[in-house]
Amino acid sequence: MKVSISYVAVCAMVVLLLAAEAQISMGVTCSPTQLSPCVSAITSSSPPSKLCCSKIKEQKPCLCQYLRNPNLKKFINTPNARKVATTCGTPYPKC
């Protein structure tokens, strides 16, 4: 009986975690234009603005999608883009 209760509890936790992840993912509209406040920080050595950092955090679930796009990858997969992400406290994605 204990095994089945533990199994049910683990399954319930997994379902809750997946539901929470789905809500986070569905709440974001992936649009690379949302990262336009970061262009100057990515293309030069200027520090990212607060707006840039908030947009990176908001678009975090989309970053792997952007990296798979050849037109966007050349901007996102650069040392400056990694530096901006780190400065903003958003880990660079491992896709």
C-alpha cells in the first residue's frame, strides 16, 4: 500500500511540474523583436539597459528557438550576447 501511495504522490508532483512549465511557456510570445532594446549592448561594448535585461528574462523560454534560426543565431551566439545575458542574470541557454 505504501508503494502505491508513493507512486501516486510522485506522479502528482510530475504532473504539477509539467503544468507549471506549460504555463510559463504559454505565457510568452516568442518574438525576436522584443529583444531590440538589447541591440546596442550586443553589437557594441555598452552595458545592457534595465529594459534589455527584462526583455531577455521575458524571452528566455524562446532563446533556443532563436538559436536554431540561422538569421538570428549570428547575433545571439556571440561573445557580446553571452556577456549581456550574464550581466542580466540570465544563464545562456544550453540547447
